[in-house]
Amino acid sequence: MTIERTTYPKIFLFSIPLLVIIISIGLGLSSLLQTHPEIAIGITYDLALTAPLFYFILIRKKKIPNITVVPVFILGLILASYLLPEEQQQHLELLKTYVLPIAELGVLSFVIYKVKKTTALFKSKNKQETDFYYALQKTMIETVGNTKTANFLATEIAMFYYGLFTWKAKKRTPQQYTTYKENGAIGLFGALIFIVLSETYVVHILAMKWNPIVAWVLSISSIYFAIQLFGHLKAMLHRPSEILETSLLLKYGLFGNNLIDFSIIEKVVPCTNDMEEENKKVGKLTLLIEAHNIAIYFKSKQSISKLYGLETTCDILLLNIDAKSNFINRINAKLAEYSKS
């Protein structure tokens, strides 16, 4: 006799923490909070601790990563901040001051640990060093579970890693090809960063006379955008594309990792002009304002990874490789090998 295990919708799995949150919101919006101020303490700890604790108990044996407890905790803090009057947020401030930094530090330490572990695993399997961004993407997917969220977080972390902490260049192998020397990418992004920072200063001075809050929001947003550009530029310097044994690994800064098997490539040809071919979609690995010098024709429509892991499909991919002739000759040699086998 076999006993079938009943499966329930995910909403039932999270019913207890959801119920805690709903009851807390109801109490926070009711008149009881004015007549019984002590309820604020219960609301604070129910949202910030009880709901995350029940959530953790329910997911700990599931495939959902345990690290997702932290967003539930932060959500509780945010809800409590909006629900409770300012004079009743003493316990909330204690959690923000002492518990929240510990949680953030724990998440950061966990991610760094997983990245190092993943990098070491890749080295042992592939007998070659993989770059930080590639390892980080794999780690975040394993940690977070959701691919889109993982790619977004990986890009944000990598932006600061390459922009602020990576300076020493690594020696490249003959199988690695840079993508920035011949198309003026360094000068282009350098000019963009200079323009953004210059405009930020001018706009900040003018906006301060009108609204200081708006001025700082615009300035912080502009500085953040400049860091994004700088991180992408630095990643281009440190992340060359590679010709592997059976595939081509195309890297373009923080705008994606694309592992393309030689078996799906039809041909690789020089190309410096924009192209349009009937019934074929043309994609570009570089930004629209950057030049390209190579076109890769696929045997069928392929998915190409872009910024934040977003994907697009194309039949022809335009890209820039500095040692163009050497790159094309080596790829064509690989394709010739595949056509004979």
C-alpha cells in the first residue's frame, strides 16, 4: 500500500507568515493603536521577527534558499515604519540599528563565501581560472533561485567590484581576445562619465536653489549611473572573450556572458557596416553607439544575454574583436574541424 503525498499551492505554504503580516497591518490601521500604544511593540516584533521566523521554518526543507528570509525581515521593517507613528518606533529603531546591519553583513559574507567556493570549484573542474562575474552569476542563481533576480544582483555587485576594487590586469592567454582597443570604447565611456559628472555638478547647484531633496536625488542617481559606466568599462578591460575547445565564450563587460557552441555557428565574417538581411534578425553585442568589426551567422535563431541577464534573439550577431583576422581564422579552423566530423 502506497500513501500519496498531497501537494498544496504555494499560497498555503506561506499562509502563516502572511496571516501574521495581515493581522499586524490590520492592527496598525485600526483605532486600537491609539487607545493601546503597547500594541506597537507587538506589531514591530511580529512583522520583523515572527513572520520571518515562521517563513524560515516553512522553507528550511524546501528548495527555496534560506537567504530569502532577509528580504522578508526587511519587508517587515518597511511595513512597521509606515504603520507605526514616529513616537512608537523605539523598538523598530533598535532593530534597524543593531539587527539590520548584522543581517546585511551576513548576506554579504555569505555571497562572498559562495563566490569563492564556486570559483574554486570551477578551477578544479576546468583547470583554468574563471572570471569573477561568471562565477558570481552562477553563485547568485544557486543562492537566490530566481534567474532574473540573481542576474540583476550579480550585475549590481560586479559593477562595484570591477569599478572600485579591480585594478591589476591579468596576463592573457592566446585563446583570449580583447574587445575595446580598436573601437575607441575607452575614450567613449571616459567621455560619457566625464559628461555625466560635469552635468551632475551643474544640475545639483541649480536644483539646490529650487528643492534640496530633488537636487540630492538627481545627484545620487547620476553618480550611480557614472559608477555603472565605470564598472562596465573596467569589466571590459578585465574580461576578454575566449575561444574554448568546443565553444566560444563571448564577454562584453557587464553586458552578458554568451557561451556559443561551434556546432550552431554557420560562418564568421568581417563586417564594419550595419546590415539588414531578409528574414534574419540582427543583434549587436556592443552598444548602438559603438563600432563592430565581425558578424557571426548562426544556423538557427539564438538567444543572446545582455545587461542584467536580459535576453534577446538573433540570427546574426555583430561584435567587436581587436585581433579580428586572427580571431576569424581560428574560428573558421574550428568550424572546418566540425564540418569534417
